[in-house]
Amino acid sequence: MTPSQGELEAAVKKTVLLFNRLRSPQAVTRLVHVSPELVIIAFSGSFCYDCGDVQKFVVDFAKDFKVFIDYAELTEGKIRETTPRTFEVSYLVKPR
């Protein structure tokens, strides 16, 4: 079962709030785009690129998403650095 656009957007917004509450100021997320197949999240902060923090935060966001919707998941797609301290992650939305 795939979530509706409204359900997906609400779950992603809640995930952004949860992620920011737990990990700010080291990492802060912002919703860039939501569609039924794709979610794009911007990450910014003082994380360490060399020690794997970026990948950890990408995975943690997808795990946090599962708190709000148990019948869909976000899988990591493309990671793109937009500024020296900001990157965007494309997540694919997949039913579970």
C-alpha cells in the first residue's frame, strides 16, 4: 500500500521536526520536495564529512520516517552537495 500525497507529506514534515529536535544543531533538515515517488530533503549543519556523519544522518532520517508510516519506507537515492555545509538527498518512496 502506498501512502497518499497528503499522508506522505504529513509524515515527512513530522519526520523533519523529529529529526531536527533530536539532532540539531549538529544537523538540521528541511523539506525540499515531496511527490508519491520521491522525497528530497536538505541537510545542513556542522557534521563531519570524513567520519561518516553524512551517511549516518541520511540513514537516520529514513529510520525516523518509519515512526510515522509503517507501510512505506524511504530508500536512499542520490546525494548532492549544494554548498560546503549543505547537501540534498533524494529518497525513493517504496511500499513495505
